Amino acid sequence: MLKWIKEGMKIMKVTQLSKLAVIGSAVVCVFILSGSGAAHAARDPWTSPFSQNSIWNMPIGSNASYQSFGHFPVGSYVHADPEYHVKTYSTDPIRNIYGVPNWTSRCSDTSNLQGTINIPDDFIVADATTNPYSTPNNVAAFLKPDGHTLIQLEPLTRCTAGGNVFGYRWSTDLDIQGEGIGGTHWGSGLSAIGGSIRHGELTGTAPIKHALKLNVWGNYLYYNNSDTTKGYRWPADRSDAGAPSNYHGTNPKIEMGALMAISPSATESSLGLQTVAGKKLFHALQDYGAYIADDTGWDAYAFSLSVEAMNEFEEVNGYSFNQGSSATGNSKVYYDDFNKLITNLYVIDNNSSTNVGGGGTPRAVLADAAFSAMDNTAPSVPTNFQLTSKTTNSISLSWTASTDNVRVMEYDIFNGSQLLGSTYGKTSLTLNNLTINTTYLLKIRARDTGLNASAFTTPISMTTYDGYSENFDDGVAQNWSLGTGTLVEYQKLKMTNWGGTTSGIYSNRVFSAPNTGNNYVYRVKLQTDASDNNGKTRVYFNYLDTSNTYYVQLGGGTSNSVELKKVVGGIETTLASYGAYEIKNNSWPKLEIKYEKGGYITVKGIRAGTTTTLFNLVQDTSLTSGKIGVGVSGTQSFAEDVEVVINENAASPAVTPYAENFDDGLAQNWTLSNASVTFSRLQLTNWSGLASGIYDNATYSGAYTYKAALQTDAGDNNGKTRIYFNYTNTNNTYFVQFGGGTVNTVELKKVFGGVESTLGTYSGAYTIKNWDWPSIEITYNNGSMTIKGTRGTTVTTLFQNVTDSTLTSGKIGIGSLNTQSFAENISIN
């Protein structure tokens, strides 16, 4: 998994590959009290850990003593304390565990050996950082290969693949089927997996059936140096090291380890709860409560969530679990719900080791005392994996969901063996921070809550656009020439000159539309401080210097003018004018300039999803190439999210996958000439001319991969077998042509306007004669063609990146000339 979590004071970067996983799933917990109701079915110990009488599985009882209502005030921030829950296997390498030398540089010392652990070499959890400041707890529980023993660490860190693992280890490795009290929430000594909200618990229909873990500000916790248990109460076995100076609470009942709960008389309605998550947390707090496990260190509250549960929450709800008082919209409603729960908590004052939950009749049905075997059924393979859109540095994908006997937890997308991204509730994902003009071979798998992984989909080739992008997030305008008054400030390019002009020009590349039909698209978000039309903001393209350039000029205020200008030899000319399109009101509209071969200029404004065409196909051929940039005249303006895309829309939208094996005896939607389906194969027979089969139901363009398995009866090179692509008719098509026999020729051909030409000839022979049915793969990518043959496990590249832009789209098919040939297992992706 490659994902940034950047909320408030926490920033984490996690890389996770191989079969080890960070886990989240619904937890079904248990209760043991006499007179309780019927129990649930036997439990999978991974998704429902610890014994029936564990503190994490014990409901609150009817004799519970509710004390100290309203102790906690509204917090200015609410968030998740993410936890890593990991299964390991005997095949994973054994690596050393070392204690961290300090909180901010965790991988720098190997003097404090803490034992060993099975862990894949490609599992990484990044170090803490000081700029930005990020020191996450990284509480972690690893299940050893025996399926019983838990290793617990905090703060989990592994800075390099195959390197040492860092984190202080809980002194005793616990059994996942035991009581499970202790662990590496070092502020309390409570478990790293018990009480954690797992994948599906905040989004599914089932209630949360276990106690929670709650972090609160030490300012509200009681500490008395004269007490035997200074600053804590059972089940905690400690308080924070800084408790003497950081705990300032006045209520001796509320210490680290206190069980907090909501009154039995409260309802969702009486608390005014509105969100699904708020209501689910409400019932968990009312039925099971939450143990105080750590100090947040400031005016904030947190529940412990698995990383998967935290990510799933954001994907399903559209906002993060981490929210502050400045939240708006739905996230503010959720933030308010969280605080309503916190401010309505009581302490269960008679909770103890001999009276867990306060005693009496439990509020919830007990879970079964017995454990089942851990789930080992893998999900189905995702289907319809395809490209939906792309940019210079991102690729957006979608697929059809997998199914599973328990619950699909996540989808992982790989480029070869490199994990690029994961998603936890959606069937779509955008891979960001990719490299410009780079081909990725992408595949996807599903994993369930038991960490069982499906097989991968067939890899598909996808290439990011050529171009350029810059968001100034690193505070630098690299390779930009900045005029006086232009600088990067607050991750934006700021241009200030109230009495003249200034600009920022990207100087590292000249952009043009070199071939017929080609284009480049330049986008930039704008905002101005100009209060009237006299202050101008400019977007330059095909820029040579101030005396030779095109630019779009936007006035300030709300009733401004927009002009398309050119300057040639220092003489300025207005090519076109538009009415008002303001960039004043902090809405940050995106200006899009498309320059096409032939001098055609189209300019659009995009604001909150609404596109306005300002200028359409204005033609001028004075300046055919140049740099891009932004500038101002007599004002202060800002720019961000600069992007240039070369040949955008040259690729088609997502290609609809297609497969045909002819097993049903039909060639549905195929036009056949001297061809038929026999013995579940497409047979093409014409010993003295052409035979063909053309798939008529789709036209393909842009980027796609076409495969077919072939066999011929041709005894020598005179009998030809063909694979057509970008086929319009016999006079306009590409095809790969194989001679017969065992010493044949292989050619890449083009027919245009009835004229046949050879684009390439393979240097050797590649026979399709010997009934071993090699698979021929044609990868077409916007005018670039690569052809490979696969026989058994051996892949042979016949043609590599042959370029020709004559035929940009068409159908696919199979043909033969003066022979009999066969095809099967046809696919398009």
C-alpha cells in the first residue's frame, strides 16, 4: 500500500507489499456473565480476538455504577489513532526488532535488541518527521505464524525494505485467544489490537460488538503522587511517563484505564446524533464502553482504528475521520456527533478485575466461547479492470467488485511487483504521483478480512501523458524564471506588481503541436486581488519573450473583460474578446488553453465542475511553439496546479474488454469470409486467396492490447496468416503477417488507400506451424505498436515501438492468404 494520511498533527506514509497485510475487519466480541442470552457462533480469532471474558468483549452490566457525567468538554480536534494489525507466515524472512532510540529518529540505533520477527522484506512503515512534524504512535500487533502468538510494538517503524524493525516490544507475547489485556499503548499498557475499530464496523450494517479504546487529553486525567496506582486504574497497569506534570484532572475516578460509557437512558435522538458513524459509536459506548488508553497531548480526542478502517471511513463518507472545529458540511456534522458522544460519557466506577463492566445482566448478547479456524477462502478475482482517465502524473482506474465468503477488505494495484495503491471500500482508484510519459503494467487483486488474496488480473499497459505539472507544494518553482515580485508563498505562485508587470515563466521546455492533429493543453488555477478591471492577470503560452507571445488576459473584479492577445515583434494585437469571467472570489477557477496544430486556440474556464468556453478555435499561426507562464499587470494574483498535457484526447476513453474463445461454436458479431467455427476454433480456409473474420461490434483506439492464439497448416512461407488491427476495410488496416512452415518471415504491414507497405520485418523466424498455439500480443498505444509472441513461458518481442499515425482506430480480426489457419483465445484489454 502506498498512501499518505495527512490530518491535523499526524502524517504517515506506509508501504506494504507481499502477503503480509495491515488488517481491518468487523470484530465480533464475547461476554461471560451468568444469565446472559444465547451466544453467537464460533469466532474467527483474527477478526474477533480474545476470550469471551476479555475486557474487550465484556458488555456493561445492569449493576454498573455511572459516575462523573460531563467530565470531558468539547474538543477542538477529533481523530483516529491508527493501528497496524498484521499476520505473518513461516515463509517470511526473520528480522531483528530494536527499540527506538528516540521519538523523532526511530531507525537510527541498533543497540537495544528486542527479539526477532517474521516479516516480508517489502513491508515498510516510514520514520517520524520533524518538518512537517509527525510522530504517530504506530501501535502494532503482529500475529506470529503459529496463529496464536501476538507480538506487540510501539512505535512501529521500518525505514528500509529488508531492514530491521523498530519499536518497543511488549514484554510478554500474548495469545490471541487469551484475555488480551496488556499491550503497547504505552500510556496505559493496554492492547494493540483489543478494542480497535476494524474494517467494516463503521460502515456496515452490524453493530460494533466490543469495547473501544479512547485517547483523551492528559489535562483531564487525575494524578496523585500519593496513590499506589499513580494516575491509572485497572485494567491499565501504568500512566504516561509525563503524567506527574501533564495530568491536571481533579476527579480521582477518571484516570488512565477508566471505562467510560454512555447512560442506558440516552438515545440517538436525545443526543441529537445524525451520522451513521456517530450512531454506531453511540451503541458501542452504551453497550460496551471505551477504555482510556493514551494521552492525545493536546485538546483532542481519538478512538483507535485499524489503518484499513480509517481509510475505508474516508472513502465511504467522503471526509476524513480526523476533523477539527473548522470543519464544514457533512464533516462538521460528524465532528459535532463525535463531541456529543465525548461530552455525554460517564465513568463506570465499579469496573474491576472481578466485576468487569460493573456486573449484573449484560446489555449485549454474549459471543461464543469457542473459536473456529481462521478463514482461508480467497476472494474472487476482480473483473473489468480498466482505465477511466489519465493525466501527466496520474491514472484513474475502475473495476467490478470481487465477492468473498466473509468480506472483501481491500484492493491492491501493482505495477509489476511494486504496489502503487490500495482502496478499502471503492471499486475505483486514482494513482497519483506517477512519472510523466511512462508506461505502467498494472494489475489488481482483492484481499479479504482474513488476509486471503485473490489471483491477479491480467496485466494491462497504461501510459501517462507526456507534458509537465507543478503544484508548488514543495515551496519551490523549479526551472521557472521569476520576475521581481514573483515568488512561491503558501504553496502558490504569488505575482505582485501594483504599478507594472511581473511574471513567472517555466523555462525548461518549449511546447508545440508538431504533427497534424496533435495538440497541447495548458491548465492553471487562478485567483486575483484586483478589485476592478484595471488589474490584469495573464496566462502566457507559445512564449518566446515579452515581445513574442500569446496570452489570455483576465481583468479583476466581478465584471471584468477577458481577451486573447498576441504580441509579435513587440506589437500587441487582440485576437478575440469575451464578456465577464471573474477570478476574484476565491473560487480558483481553472483556465484551460488548448493549442492545436494549424494554429487553432481554444480557451475554457472551469469552475466547480462547470465549463465555460471563452474562445473556440481562434486561428493564428504567428507563433507555433514556446514556453508557458503566468503574469500580472497592476495587481497581485496567484497561480497553482499548473499542468501541460501533450496530445490529450489522442487516446480513446476506456477500452471495453472483450474475449472470445469460440467454445460455444459461434463467432457472435463477427463477419466471416471463407471462415467458420469448427471444433471451438475460428477456421479460415482459402488455398488460393483471402479468408477473414472481423469482429464488428467495437472499434478500438488510443491504447489497447489485442491477443490471439494462432496455428496454420501452411507448409511453407507462401501461405500467410494475418492479425488485423485498426481495421476499417481491406484497403485500410494494419496487420501482422506470419508465413507458414518452420522457417518463415514475420512482417508488420499497413494498407492505406489500397496501397500496402511494410513497417517492419522481424529479423528471424517465428513459426505458428507446430500445433503449440503461440499467443500473439499486439499493444497499440496512440500510434506506437509493439508485437510479442508467447510460446509456453517464452516471450519473444517481434516488433518494439514501431510508430505510425496513419490509422488511429478500427476493428480487430484474423485473416489468411493461400492457406488454412486457425485462431482462438482472442481478447482485448
